[in-house]
Amino acid sequence: MNIQPFHPENYRSIFILTGAGISVASGLPPYRGPGGLWEQADIARMVDGANLPESLPDLWRLYSARRRAALDAQPNVAHHAIATFQRRMFSTPAKALLATQNVDHLHTRAGSVVLELHGSAFRSRCLDIWCSQPSFYDEAIYENVPHCPTCGGFLRPDVVLFNENLSERILETALNVAHSCDLFLAIGTSGVVWPAAAFVQIAVNSGARTINVNVEPSGNTAFQEEYIGAAQEILPQLLG
Ligand SMILES: [Zn+2]
């Protein structure tokens, strides 16, 4: 495969979107595909927002396990390549937004500034949306459903569950960059599921160059270039 590194100084605005595929080399399983979390019917039930609050005990067992797995994992070469690239971009007039569908905090631990589209496994918030308790960083492992320090109600993981909406503020930020970017780079995401599919479609309609890096072809024609392979092998070359 002939990988042409791109030159960040040729762009005004770069949108980098990452999905579960980037964390596989860190030992964290993807959501879909062989061995993916979503193949397990019980997990699909746990992560359905429609099943709250009855699902809270199972949901906390799952997210405590995910916290433990993510804490045991380390950011890999791909996370570090993006963090290094972001630092280079900060010294230029161009803008680069990194958004992720992952909740594992590995971009942050690699030193990136990242927009977490689906929230974070390491944040908790009150189940009561009217409670004044703000979402807070939390790496505790819980045996039982934890209680809100403000109102005494139940806490939940601050992640976007199935059948729940992305935060409007976060979605708006990502959509604005999708409209204005001149380079859109997707990594480790199928690129065919919302919102990734919407972002790349908006970007290509707005005239951006669109690139996909994944272990299999997306089948999404909105991507003009695809690099098929492991992110940790392709990104260090692509990002220089
Ligand atoms: Zn509360």
C-alpha cells in the first residue's frame, strides 16, 4: 500500500473522527464485528436507554468492567500519532478537531484534546436530569448502583446509550466543523452508521478531501480515499 503522508499546512480545518477500531490494538474490543460487544444480546439490553432505570445494576456492572479494562489498557501508537499531530497543528493557524465515538479516555491519556461524542466511561452523572449535580470525573469501580452526592438519587454512567441522543452542544460543534473542514479523516469506524456517516457526507458535500482508515472497506462512497489496515500501522505514515 502506497501511503502518501498529507501536509497539515495545506489545510485550513481538519476533522479527525475516531471509532472503536483505534483502541483494538490497546486490547479493548470493538462494538461490532467478530468478538464485538454488540453481538452479545444481554449487553445490547443493558446499554439500551429505554431500559433505565431498571437496567442500572447491570449497566454499572458493565461500565465498572469497562473502566477496569480501559484503566488496564494503554494508548497505542495510533492515539499517540494523533496527539503528536494535534500538537503540530496547534502551532499553525489551521484548526484541527478530534472527535471520538469511544468512551475509553485513551485519546486524553495520550495527550489529545478530544470531543467525546458518546460521553465518557470515566464520567458519572445524576439520573435525575433536573438535579444540579454536574457530571464529574469518576474512575470508581462500583459493586452496587452509586448514589448522587447532591440529591441522594441514583448515578448513571455519563455515556450516550442506545436510544439516547447525543448532546446538542457536542453535535452542533461536530456538525459545524464537518461543514467547514477541508480535510475529513475517519479512523477505526465503519463510517456507515450515524453520526459518522452524516459527518463524512456533509464534509464531502462541502468540498473536503475525505479519507478513511479502517481494517475493512466502508462501502461508503463519500470517502474518496481508503487505507485498509490497522490504524497503528497506517497513521504514523499518514500523519507524518
Ligand atoms: Zn442528583
